Amino acid sequence: MHNRLIHVRQRLEQREEVLSPFASKSRLSRGRQRPEKPSPVRLDFQRDRDRIIHSNSFRRLKHKTQVFIAPVGDHYVTRLTHTLEVSQIGRTISRALNLNEDLTEAIALGHDLGHTPFGHMGEDSLNELFAGGFRHNEQSLRVVDILENNGDGLNLSWEVRDGILNHSKTRVIEIMGEKWGSSGTLEGEVCKIADIVAYINHDIDDAIRAGIIRESDLPASATRLLGHSRAERINSLVCDIVESSWAVCGLKPAKRRPAIKMSTIIKEATGILHEFLYKKVYNVSSLMPDAENARKIVRNLYNHYNANRQLLPPEYHDPERQVVDYIASMTDQYALRKAQEMGLI
């Protein structure tokens, strides 16, 4: 390695030394599944981020549903724009708390790679159909470990893989409650909470855009504290998370790892908005004709490919999961096209 490039890597590692003692350092990573020669100009978490961005699964996110299936309009959130919002919010929180932005960004960009077509309607359908169950966070890990790069996987670091696996919450959650779960790094915890900040706010905007709710329908007890626009609410939440998690900065000694959290009053307001979305948006959208069509497409594709395994692409060769892997990889448009070509709808 050229002396100048050695200097680049040393300089990048030195920059990480000014991070919080609770931050994850690249040089202290638990490593990859397969050892690799280090990059001369990128640390491990930077390299992971780049591999995710250049993956086929990441590109396909632009045509995967977030909440509303095949919406009329260009401004609805897709799985890709959701991912980018989680990354931006997570990086802001990590930078403010002196954590590792590169790790946070890599986890955020990879957290939904395993999501199905048609959003949670597709996920729920595969979970019902497949005997082993289907959870998109586990599939996201499977994508980066096995399915990407022609079956070799992306060989990511342990910290990124842990954050991807543990970002997910139960569908109906008590924020930071009993079933919240935990990640192995604080950066993973940041992505878990940034995910909520992102989807609560963009789903409200999309529901208003779709005419399902009006801004005035939002619970006043929540908007009074969080704000009356997406920008105000995101800012309120991010500032509260930073202030409530200030011990993470490491400016004062701590006997145990501090937590990423919200203040009690803001957490309660966020919970009120979250519950409102389930009752007035998610449950309503799941009953729309497009949602039932989506479930029908996934169900028919699953049954058809199980009966005709020879039609599956050769890269999906795990006999137990090949049908699930293939369907989960599809975009909304591709799943619809395949179903039409085979006369399944």
C-alpha cells in the first residue's frame, strides 16, 4: 500500500478517536464473516455503506411500496425515500451525540433491503403462507449475507448486520417499551428510533395527500407538543431524543452504556400519533381494494412458483426458501407484471 494511502487510513481512524467512548469504532469492529484486506481509503463502516448503495436490492427499493400501493402522484413515499429519510435523521442524531455517523448511515441504508413488494401487505401475506414465517428484518440480513452479489453476499461487518437485524419493532408497539428490543450498538439504537420518527411523519403526510385524514384530524394532545407540520414534528422529536440521550456523548463517566431515548412526555405524544395512524390510516389502507389485490398477487405467485420451481431464477437455489426469497426481492411493478404474464390475476 502506498505511503500516502496508509496516511489516509490512519487519519480516518484518528478522527474516530474523538467520538464518544460509547461510539462504535471501525478499528474495534467484531469483523466480517470472511476476512478481507482493509481498504486504503475507507474504514469498514464506510465500505459497508458503499456496498449497500451499489447493491441491486437497494436500487429496487425505489419501486417498493411504503404504505400506499400504486398511488396517483409523484410525491408519495416509497421504500427508498423512507430509507433515505431514516438515514438523514439517524445521521443528525448520531452527529449530535458524538456517535459514529458512518455506522448509523450503513445500518439505515440497509435496514429495509429485505422488504417485500406491496409494503406490509406483502410481508403479512408471506408470513401467513410460509411455514417458517417471514419478517422483513430477518430477510434484510439474509439479503446482505447470502442473496446479494450473485450469492456471495456483501460480507458486511458485524455491527452493520446487527443493526439491520435488530432495527425492527413489533407492528403495534409501545415506544421503548417491553417489546422494543435492543441493538448491539448505540448506532443501531439510533436507527431504530430514527425509523419511527421518519415513518410516523411521512405517513401522516401521505395519508393527508390521499384524502384519508386531514391535518385537523391529528390528536391535538400530540400536535400541541410536537408541532403542526412534518418539519416541526421531526425537529421536535430529534431535539428531544438528543437532549434525553445526552449521556451518550460520553462527556461524563458512566458505569453502564446509556440509552437512546425520548423524554416521557414526548414519548407519550409520539405514541398517541402512532396509535392514531394505526386506527385511521394503516387499518383503513389495508382494507382498500388495492391492498386485497396485492395480497392476492403475492398469494398466487407463492402457490404458482411452489408448484413450478423450474421457473425460478437460478440464483434462488435454497430449496426451503427459494420461492420466498424470489417474491420478497420483487418490486411492486415486477410482481404485478409476473402475475399478469402467468394469468394469475
